[in-house]
Amino acid sequence: MKPQAVANSPIKIFAGTQSAYLGRMIAKSYGTELGKTTVLRFSDGEFQPYYEESVRGCTVFIIQST
């Protein structure tokens, strides 16, 4: 069962580095591509993702396994 977009807004799907394959498969099932991201990594193991597409007015899904 696919989640429904809010008020028929466009859907954007982003995937973390460990979930790229799963994210691509989910995006494909929606007939779209993964959103573009850049990840800044810090020496302490933390990271900061940057979403290179506007998500204003969109329903956004972020796929990331732990």
C-alpha cells in the first residue's frame, strides 16, 4: 500500500547513503527518480545532508536504514 501525497502535492523521495538501492526501488515504484543530495561528513562520524532540490509544497519521504 503506497502512502498518499498530501493534497495531491508532488512527491520527492530522498535516500541516505546506506539506503540508495532501496530508495531507487521505491522511487521507481512511484514512477519518479531519487532527489539529488550531497552529504557533508565530519571527522567525528556525524554527517549533514543537503537536499539539492526545492521541497516546498511537496510531500517528502527520506529513506534511511539504521
